[in-house]
Amino acid sequence: MLEVRINELAEEFGVHRNTIRNWIKAGILPAQKGPGRRYLLKWADYVALCERFGKRPRRLPETAKEEESKKSPYRLLPPSTPLYPDPSWADICLTCGACASACPISGVDGLDPRKVVRMAALGMDEELINSDWAWKCSLCAKCEESCPMKVEIVQLICRIRSLRPRDKIPGPLVRGITTCLEKGNNLGIPKEDFLALLKYLARELAEECPGFEVPIDVHGARLLVTINSKEPFAEPESLKYWWKIFYAVKESWTISSEYWEGVNWGFFSGNEEAMRAIVGRLVDNLHRLNCEALLLPESGHAYLATRLVLEQWFPEALNKFKIYSVFDLLMEYLNKGLLVLDAKRHPGLTTYHDSCNYGRRSLKILGRGYFEEGRIITQLCCPDFVDMQPNRNGNYCCGAGGGAWSSPYKAERIFHGRIKARQIKETQAKRVIVTCHQCRDQIKFFLNKEYELGVEVKYLWELVADSLVFDPS
Ligand code: SF4
Ligand code: SF4
């Protein structure tokens, strides 16, 4: 056991003292009250916290020091290797291979999570950093879910990514981040073009929703809404799904004319500074526009990345502003009786795809996974419903997560999705509901074609918008 003080931990992890207290209260950090103002923390829990924040443990308990002194002289462990954070860590791997069996891309180009763990334990950092494995992995955490020893495989892969020289990162991730930092969004869409497009789309929607206007920079609006730059760039019509919902429920909302990008590619490339800068701009917008809440409707990674950055660097903002996932907001509207949905507009068998980031990874990292909400909403619109097997925490990735959608490894990504395709086929559903842009594009455009699925693929909010019963007035 370690004896720790709240303020020491806060300083060590760069968060506010109240954040540490909240973690303890919520059980995210399982510490018990100790003598004086100290808390007692198990060594393994302390290491897990360090893992989560990508930090090397500063402390060594007596037992760990003893273990260190008993190390075999034959041990191949360079103590300073950045991929080897703790003496007890990789040694807990049983080499059982459960992770390799669960990983949908295991075996492709020699990628195998068990091998990655062993190589890290043996100090083969250069080989891991120079290989493309970390970039072919979708960070889906299916391997971790299967691991009997709870080895932090995804954290390890993220660390491998973060150590890759920036000019050697495959695909457009670095370019997207640079453009976002310089121009405010990943695709560098100029402000005038963006605003002109929003106004044009708003005029179109006003034909169906009389009086509709897109609220830009509205001070005092309740909800600030972020946007995935892919939408104005390639699929502007899809912006109207949320707008129609806001119109029907009479939401007070706004879009910022600057720094509206909700996507955060720093999360995929291990660039913490970029993650922090992108989320910091959202926080600035919340303050500037005096909003109460933030909606992140882009995808699971955007939600998870923003929550993590807020917890670590902007705890005061997390206390002040409500952060909505798409599920939180739609369920709030339903529970308040604001949404009326027609269950007859989407006949035919429908299934639901669990996003890894909203589900399995949110459950592990934030202590809450969104599994039931999406199913409840889907079934209100599509009563003829069937689940894929396995589902929820055990669901298979579509293959496009973790930045794989933007990577140059298209063939591997489509191969990765073959298990998802099989799951969909086995349900015999004619429609798949998704909650993430990458999942939607991978299933709709690639798995559909490659595996001849013939399914309609809809966002959850698109389904809701198309099922809305409201009186345009
Ligand atoms: S499942 Fe866990 S214990 Fe088994 S080989 Fe993989 S990392 Fe090691
Ligand atoms: S693709 Fe998924 S299962 Fe495979 S190593 Fe990456 S996180 Fe683990």
C-alpha cells in the first residue's frame, strides 16, 4: 500500500485536487482513508493511474523495491525503456493468447497483441515504434476485454504511437492536426465558406421547418454544438438531422463561428498537446458564448478524448459545464417527453452496432459505457429489432476506429471488419443503426460492398430525425 496525499497526486497528474477527490468518491481511484489527511492506495491502482496518464510511476513501495532487488540476472529488462513502465506490469502476462484470439486483425502482417506485450517486456521499443502494427490496430480494446490479467494493451499501443517520430506517422493524421491547430478545423474550411454553407442549408430546412435559422455565436444559448468537418466538407445534408431535432424540441443551441471542430486527432496520434489545445478552444467557446452545456455529436473518440482532456486539464470546466454525449441528450429529450417518434416509418428487421469508444472503452476509462441508451432509442423507431452476437461490451469493432479510417491501410481495415460483417449477416437485419461517423462510413460504404451485406446504415440521430412527429409552427 502507498500512503498518498490528495494534493501530491493532483500535482503529480496535473489535475485539480477536486478531480482526485471525485475519482475517489466515484470509485475510479480505489483509495481508502488513511492516517491524517492521507489515503491508502494499492500499488497496482497507482500504476494503473500512471498508465492512464502515460506517466512513469514516481513512487516505489517497499515491496516493489524488494522485488527489484530479487530480479534475475538473466532478465532482459532495460529499466529505462519508455514502453516498460513498471516491473510488475508485463510480467503479469500469462502469454495465454486470449488477446490474440480476440483481436480481429491478429496475424495480419505479423500483428499480434500478445507479441506486442512480450516485445515491450523484452525492451524491444525500437522495433515496436518502427513497425506499423500500432497504426493498423483500431484501439478497439477487444483484446483487453479478453485478457484474464487485465494487461493494459491499448494503453501500450497508444504509447507506441506517441513515440513515433511525427514525420513517420502514416496517413493524414499529422496534417489534419496541423491544419486544425492553424486554421481551426481538420480540413481547413475557411470561416466565410462555412458560414455561407450553414445559412444555405438553414434556408433549405426552413421549407420543412418554418422559421428555422441556424444560430451562430448566440450568447446565452443553453447548448454549444460541435461539428465534424467531414460534414460541411462532404455531407452537408447530414447536418440537418440534429438541426431538425433541435427545432422539434425547441432547444436553445448555437454553433461557434470559430473553432467548431469536434474531432480530435491528437487522440489517435498520441499528441497530448494538440488534444489539449483543441479541447481548450471548446472550453473558451463555452465561456465566450456563456453556454451551459456542450454536445459532441461527432463520434465515440471525440466524446472520449474531450472527456479525458477535461478531466485532466480543465476540471473546473467539467464542473461548470454539462458535457452531453449523443445518448445523454436524446435520452433527456425522451425522458422530458419532448420527442415523439413514429415507430411505423422504419419497418423491417433492424440491428444496432456498439461503438467501441462509447461502449467498451468509455466503460473502462470513464466508468460508464453507453450500451442500453442506443438500443432503447433504436427500438422506439424500429420495433422489429435484433441484437448482434456478441454485443455490448463484447461487441466486435467495425475495423475503422482508432484512426484506422484515415490510415493508408485500407485493405487491412476492410479485412478487420469481416467479423462485424459476419455479425450483421447473421442477424438477417436489413438496417444497421450506428453512433459514430467512422463506423457508419466503414459499414455503409466498405463492408456493405466487400461482404455484400445489402443493409441500410443510419446514424442514431438520423433515425430519430426521420422518425420525428412534430408540428412545424
Ligand atoms: S490475454 Fe493478457 S495474459 Fe493473455 S497473452 Fe494477452 S496480454 Fe498476456
Ligand atoms: S485491433 Fe483491437 S483487439 Fe486488436 S490489438 Fe488493437 S485494440 Fe486489441
